[in-house]
Amino acid sequence: MLICTSSLKAEVLNIGILANKKVTSFIFSPQVGSYTIYTENGKLTEVSIEDIIQLTFSNNQIVLKSLDKDYGTFKKVKFIGTSWRNSFKIKTHQPEGKLTFYEDNLLVSINNYYNQLSLINNVDIDNYVAGVVESEVGRSPPPEYFKLQAIICRTYALKNIDRHQAEGFSLCDQVHCQAYNGQPKSNVIKNAAIETKNVVIVDSDINLITATFYSNCGGQTANSEDVWSQNLYYLRSVTDTFCIKENNAIWTKKIAKTDWINYLTNKYNFPKLETYEECGLDYFQCRREQLFENQNIKIPLIDLRKDWNLKSALFDVITMDDDIILQGKGYGHGVGLCQEGAMRMAKLGYSYAEILHFYYKNVHMIDLHALDFFKEDF
Ligand SMILES: [Zn+2]
Ligand SMILES: [Zn+2]
């Protein structure tokens, strides 16, 4: 039986699932193995494959039923796997949802504030990591890439393990933490998580790194301090030729010249006359920079990216008669690992370790159990 824990060397994580769906009614059924149901009063019953249990939120209680039995109302219901391997399926009724599969255990409680059920998947970290890899990158990348992404997702999960502490779980299943849609379909992805079991990335002080990634850097990654305030020595700008022919390498956006000029003059006090005469648009960003500049006026490029919903903060400005064209490179913030570049490297035969060291400078891969060993020395 798995137990709940939130220590750094956690091998089991509590993932808040389907909270955004505002579930008030769903059915649970074992897919593999068997389960015991516990409530706040202790052990209730055992369920096996084909058994269907319905849980409904009503008057701040969970109403628990099977097809032929009413079990009563409870505050907490836990489905704990009792076989060597256990997985289950759930289907939400309110709102109507599709069948989803998860590994390991399920904890259900009441969310009084939102009047809905709170579902937590108490899951082995490698099962979680495999689910995240498939949810985040799909099934098409090469196998070596899945190993790399598994190490990154594991490191990210452990680094952010307290993110939802106040809500009673570790991480949510949305992109806010890492997208997680439960059990992956791909055995290659499952194997990637198992083959990299316990491997995490640490900095020179043996702290888990901030393992950031994004779709495409456009040919040059960004320094962490150019995008966020924090300077992390391992998140350095590198020239990346691997991604420049991939899907998200370039983008363009057309904006009416008057809209662009009004934005620059109204929001940032760009000199209006000069802006019109010279358009103030002879801007050419040949490499990663932080600021869009005109004389003393400096606009952080990450602000332009946000305000105009741009794919990246790496772009040139081309002036037309009535419009300006932003000609951009890459997709995402640009800090850390470039996914399309890394996938290309994997296709070319680079190992996950080589790819990782290309994008994260002077980091180390260690067994997560060694984290505590190193910490005990201090
Ligand atoms: Zn989250
Ligand atoms: Zn790249």
C-alpha cells in the first residue's frame, strides 16, 4: 500500500485533479488490481474490477453508493489500492465528462468554499512523471527525448512540491504546475520514466534546479535574469542551431501602424512627432535583448510580448505603409530547455545527458535519494 508523504524524497505525490471541472458527481471503478474504501470512520468495503461506485456532493457531504447498495454519507472517502499494481477509471457525471484513467490511489473530500468534490490522485512519482510527459509533449517525440522530459518533470515536481500545500495537495493537474491527464497510453513513455527512475537535476549546491522549458528559442536561448528577476547561473543564453528549422522557429504578426504608435506613445510616452516621422520603428533585434529602446525610453520586451500576445520577445519590426510587421523567432520565454531543439538533438542521436548539459549549464544529475545524504553533511 502506498502512503501519503510530502518530504523531498517523496516517491508518492498528491496531485489535485479535475478541480477546474467543478465536479459534484462521478463514478469510480477499478481498472487493474483491487481497492479498499476507507472513510473517516475507518475501513468500509472492498471493490474490484467491474464494481462501480458513485460519489455525489450533497449538503456538504459525500453520498456514496454502489449499483445495489447505499453506503451512507461521509466527509472523506479514500480508495486505496491493495494489489501490486492498481489503476482506476473515473467518469464525471456533473458535469458530464469523459472516462479518464489514473494509477494508484484516489482521495476524495469536500471543498466547502466551491461546493464541489475535491479529488486527489495519490500517485507513485514515476507514474505521475509518465502521465505528465505524455500530457505535455504527446507521443511523437523520439524515445530519448521522453527520458530527458521525464527527468525535467520529476525535478520540477519535487522543486514545487509545496505549491498547493494550503489546498491539501502538492501540485495541480493544470499547466499552472504541469499538465497531467492521468495514465499515459504510450509504453515508451512509461519506460522512459522507469529507466530514469529517481534521476533529478541539481545545481552546484546540490539544490534541485528550476528546470524551465518552452517550445522553441528561435536560435538563441535567454538568460534567466533577462526574463525574470532571478539570475540562475545554469540558465545562460546559448546559441541553438538545432531548432531553427522546426515548427515554431519563426512567426509574424501584422499590426495597424496607428495602433502600434498609439500604444507606444500612450503607454510609454514615446515621442509622438518623431514616432510618426521616423516611425520609431527602425528597430532590429538581432539577438536576445531585454529592451525595446528609443532614446531614453526603454520598454521591456517581455511587456511587449504580454501586451500584444506575441509568441516570443525576440522579433524585428518592419515598417509598411499602413501596418507594421513584427517578424519573430521562437515560441515561449526562451529560458532553459528548447523543446524543439532538444527533440531534434534526440533525433540526431544525442543522449539525454548531452542534450540536458547543452541547455542547462554546469548542472548534475543525481539520484534523488542522494539529496538527503548531501544535506546531512551540512
Ligand atoms: Zn498548480
Ligand atoms: Zn532552440
